Amino acid sequence: MTRAPFKVVASLIIFEILLIFVHLAVYATLAAAFGIGGPIMETAAVILALTFVSATLLSRFYNTTILRWYYAFAAYWFGLIHFLFVGGVTFFLVMAVSYSINAYPSLPVLGSICFGAAFLIHLYGTWKSGRAEITRVNVTLANLPAAWKGRKVAFISDVHLGNVRGERFMARVAKKIAALSPWALFIDGDLYDGTMCDEKRVVAPLGSLRLPGGSYFVAGNHEYYLTDKDVPSFAVALEEAKVRILHNEKIDLDGVQLVGIDDKSANGRESLKKVLEKIVIEKSMPSIFLRHAPFDLDITTQKGFSLALFGHTHQGQIFPLNLLTKKIYHGYDYGLKKHGETQIYTSSGVGTWGPPLRLGTKSEIVLFEFN
């Protein structure tokens, strides 16, 4: 076994062990709070711990209705069990503090409060994850052509179409984009989740958009989870949806230089440098750079782009993971910032990966207005 597959297998085993621990901890809390338990429930907890990893692996190879339902269940459960785990930890902490001051609350009541609150928070996070809120951002670019003054461009990333989000979600997003009347649309990677799906059907709603400036896409890491082909099937699907893929190239978009590189071609500093060395940027013209992940921003800045757009981070998706992404991406995990002379915008994404949950972050469609 080569080193890379060994790392993947080892990571999956560790991840699965942690999931089993979480499930057994929740089971133990339920047993303590409500006096329920036994071999059947304990076995059920272990089986449930296996659902997310098994569904994820199976979805890389098969696309059936039953598997889509199984994956959707596993994703929702994966999110819920972690909230229940927090509820269980809270239960034992409150019980320990109460006992230390000689107070003895009813364990079933305490358990109902802790698990009930966790479940309600999970429901709120699930609801919030599909909202697709509109974030309006004003951007000023030097030497902007007169035609671009006041022009609006929609920007989305990380839709993650597959077994959890599908054609209906894409249709809702497309409808919201159309209502904004943007001149163009930029899609910044991970449009697909990386699971087997009908690639044409799930993106078909994008073909209904009638944008004067067109729609443009750069591939993220999830687009390549199912293929190593130079011309993967998602390219055919996007072409039918009238979305142009930017593959390590620059185009003139009505007087603005639009540069797009895909994640597969520039997944490290040296590869990014090699790709950008082949692209000439005219300093007298504004430029917009599309790349999926906000890594190696110093290289982006040195190239002299006016505006760089990223996704990938989801801003952590669920609190407190947003604190982690802020540290990993040095503060460029979300929002409009400056890095040198380049303006950087990183989106939290319109979809979700794994559990369809948002807590402390938002699902967003960004609408840029240029000045």
C-alpha cells in the first residue's frame, strides 16, 4: 500500500473510532438520564456510527434512489449526533455541579432539557443551511470601464450538489439569482459534492438564467473526487447549462480581465506560480481572479489582481469551527479584506458539505456592485 492510500485508510479508521465514541457517549447519557439501555440499543449506536462513512464511500461508486436516501439520512444524523453529544456533555456537567452543592435535579427532566435544546438548535441549523441569503458588497476598482459602473455580478461557491442538495435546491438558488438581475454570474468551485449523481439534471436550472454577461465557473476540489479525466463529465453538463468553464485562462469580459484557474492545476505554491506565469495581466486594466481556495495569497497579490474571489472554507460552517478556519486562513476565511493592493473576498458558500447545517455562519449568494 502506498503512503497516500495508507494515510486515507488510517484517517478513516481514526475518524470512525471517534464517531463510535461519540455515539456510545450519547447512548451512555440516555441510559443515565432515562434508565434505558441494553445490548440492542448499544449495538444500534455502533451501527449508526458507521452510517456516514459507509454512505460516503458507497456514493463514490453508485447512484441509486435507496443510496441517495441512505446518504441523506446519514448526513442529517451525522449532524444531529454531534449536537446530542454536546447535550450529553452538558447533562453531565450540570449534574456534577448540582451534586457538588447538594442539589439533586430530576435526571429525566435534566436529560429532556439538555437533549431537547440540542435538538432544537439542530433544527434551527438545518433550516438556516438552506436559506441562501443575499450578501451585497460594493467594490471599487481602479480604471474600471464606464460600462461597468454600477454593474452587478452574482457570485456563488460551494453549492455541493449531490445526494443532499439537488436540482430543487439549485432551482431555488437560480431563482434568487435571477431576481437580483445581475449582469453575470461567477461560480467558484465545488458546484458538485463529489458523489455520484445526474450531473446534467442537477445543474440544469443554471441554464434558465439569461445573463447579458454570461456565467463562468472554475472547478474546486470536489469536482475531481469522481474523475481524473482532463475533460470530466461535469464539463459536458455545464456546457449544456450554458456555463463557461475557465481552465487556467484569461478572458476579456467587456473591458475587465477575468482569470480563472481550477483547483486540480494549482493545488500548491509551485503549481500556482507556474500557471500564473503563463497569464499576462495588463496593469492598466482591472482584473478579477477566480480560484476555489484562498491559499498562497501572497502569490495572488504579487500578480497584481484587482479583486480575487474564493470559496472553499464554508467559514467553518458550524460554530466553533469558524474560529478554526479563521486561524487556518489567517483571517481570509470570510468576507471582503485587502491583501497588499488586492481586494480579497471569500464566500462562506451557498451549500454545505456533510451535514446540512449552519450555525454561526450563513448560506450566501453574493451580489457585487462595481464602482
